[in-house]
Amino acid sequence: MTMTVSQATRRPILAGRQTTTPNATVTVAPPASRLSLRVPAGTVAAVSKALGIELPTRPKASASANGRHALWLGPDEWLVIDESGADLAGLLGSVADFHSAVDVSHRNVGFIVSGTGAAMTINAGCPQDLSLAAFPVGAVSRTILHKIEIVLYRTGEAEFRVECWRSFADYAFTFLSAAARDGSS
């Protein structure tokens, strides 16, 4: 008797959903690899080398290279996002120094909020000052969007990446879409 094993195909959550208004667009970001990283100061150089991107060490800072983004979340904590889907945890296999790396690729969902009303759309539920002076391009913050925790990353003057847990994805998308529509009326 021969048995066939089926492979499950995971479909990206909310794939294809988008809200477009005159001032803001909310789009589900393409799937990406994500790594929750905890690294003591003495190991930052080794981990940075293995990942091919220098981990930023200043509050609200980020670093980007070749579709890979390292987002500073705390004195020893980063979220690394790789848009090509690379095996980020595998890249750290050769690092012998103490660190913690957890693949959270399927835990998080990303949204891109863009347009002249992007900051206003996010500010409908986020209390941070998102002016360019206070939150410049490249700035990162773990914050809230209405009643959920998010990681907010400013990728351009009029563009943000919003990362949230998968279980809150529909809520976040619906909230951002409503805020975009409200800001355009």
C-alpha cells in the first residue's frame, strides 16, 4: 500500500486586500521572513556580520540593505524583516556567541500605509507624533494602534510599515482602512 503525503500550502492572510483613498492607501505587505532577536552588546557585531546588516544600537533606529531591515525595539532587542524570505535563523547558525533568535515569520503580518494622509491614517489610533521632525524616515517604534500592539517603521516621507500579530491582522487592516476613508472625506 502506497500512501501519499499532501503538503499544506499556507496562504498569506488577507492576501490581495487593499484600500485606496485619495490621501492614503493601505496594502497588505507581501510575505516576509521575520526574526525576533535578543542580543547582548558583546554579541551585536557577530550577529550583524552573520545577518549581513548592522544592527542599529540607538532608540528608534533602523538599518536596511537589500530588502532586509533591522528594527531597534529595545537595548538588546530587534525585529529583523527580510522581504526575500531568507532563512534568517539559519544565517545565525554559525554564531557561537550568546543570542536568542526566534523565527516569527508566521506570527506577524505587515501592512504598508502610504500617501499624503498616511501619518494621519495611523494617528487615528496611534498617539505618537508622526511628523517628519519627530519621526523621520527610518524611525521605528513599538507602540499601539487603537488597542493592539504594533511595530511602526517609517519607510519613506509618506510611507509606513505597520507590523502586528497575525491574530490582530483583520482588526488592524479594518481599522487602518476606516481611518484612511475618514481622512479622505
